[in-house]
Amino acid sequence: MEEQPKKKLGFNIIKNDPTEGHGGYGAGVLTLDNIAPVIIDVEAGEAAVDIGAMHARSTVERGIKFLKTKEEVPNAKPYWLVWVTIEPTQAGPMYAGVTACEMTVDREIRRGYKSLPEHVNRMDKSLKRKIIVDHMDDRSKEILATFLKNHDAGMWERSSGELKQGLTVQ
């Protein structure tokens, strides 16, 4: 008798509203529908959504071996991975959760630094509507604020004072 391949356990990502039409299965489940990874290239002064970052496969991360400390990659370029969660409200959608994670990459030697646990935890915190941007440098805060405003000025206006204040450069 032929041996069956083992079934792999995976995430069950629920699309749309998990409670639509009933209050049973999926009630209270966080959905990944409304989160987007934004990559900030600090030196280039640019920010862009890169969905590949959902699985640590953004354009910046591809082909890079990530090491445990920044010191192991002294000539790396600075980047930020920012998890942006959008929440629909009666007034219209808003930026509800925004959390930033540091990342550095040296393309020449194909090495970089990031803390995978931090990236996962920050994604979770963004989904839970937290704002964590205080540790970003001023230039990166400006790039992110400009990106969010240009993406949708209405969503920016409806967003919390905590987010706007967090991205205001003193």
C-alpha cells in the first residue's frame, strides 16, 4: 500500500467579514484583508506598498540572507517595513494601525539585518489598531506621512491624532 504524504498545517485566512450573516465560526477573528506592508527606502526617500512582504518576500528582501545583528552588515542601506491597517468607519476608511520595523540590506554582499519576531509582532499590533512609529528617524516619518497623505488624503484626515502626532517631525 502506498504511503500518503503528510498533510501540512497552514493558516486559514478568512476573507471578507468573518461574521457576516452569522455570529458563529470566525467571530472575533482578525483578517488580513485590510493590512498592507509599506516599504520605505530611506536613502531614496520613497515609500511603496509591496505585498510580497506579507511572506517576507518583498523586492528588498528577496535574495538576501538576514543575520542576527546590525553590526554584521555595517554597510547596509536602511529600510523600514511599515504595517498599515485600514479600518472602515461610518465616515469612511482610516489608517487605524501603523507599526514600523527596522530592516537593513547590503545588496552587494546579499546580506541584511531584520528581526523576524519583531516583524511578526508588529504586524499583529497593527492588526490590533496600535500606532508604533516613535522609534523612526525624522526623515522616515516624513516619507511615511507624505505617502499616507498622497495615497488617500481622506483616510489621513479621518485617522487618529496619535498617528498624525507620531509622524510629525519636531
